[in-house]
Amino acid sequence: MTKSQLIEAIVASRGFPRKAVEVAVNTIFDGMVEALQHDERIEIRGFGNFTVRRYKEYVGRNPKTGDKVHVPEKLMPFFKVGKELRERINDGQVDDYDDDDE
């Protein structure tokens, strides 16, 4: 689902004006990006958590030429699905994965 499809689904299910829904969705996403930029954790109960992981710099190899390539330190967003969402996707089937940190 794309962002525009999400907006259309909300408009169709709730009857809110499209422009108002678009502003609300953009505001939520902008707030999430800003929080992650400030290294804050985002927790949406029943859905999952967004965090930023730091990856140290390293020396890699160009797969085409085999030359060494310096890869700088980088930050990557990471999403960990919540137990409730995982169970809903699996039609309520409980899997063997025991997630103690939720």
C-alpha cells in the first residue's frame, strides 16, 4: 500500500475530506521522521517499534571489480513488528517465537 492508497482508504472508510486526511497522514509521517532523526524510539502499541540502528564504517569490496571500498558509518531505520500485529497477520496462530521484550 502506498501513502496515497492509505489516504484514499481513510477517505473511503471515514468520509473525511481528502485534503484533511492528506495533511494528517503527512503530519504523522513527518513527526515520525523527525523523531527518528533525533534518535528517538517510536512505539505504536499493537503494531510495532521503529528505531534507528547505527552501522560502523568498514572496508567492503566492489563486487564487480573486487577493489576495496570504504563504506562510511550510517544510520538505518529499523522496524520490529509487535506481537499483536504478528498474530493478526497469522490469523491468531501463535508462533514458536517468544518475544520477551514487548
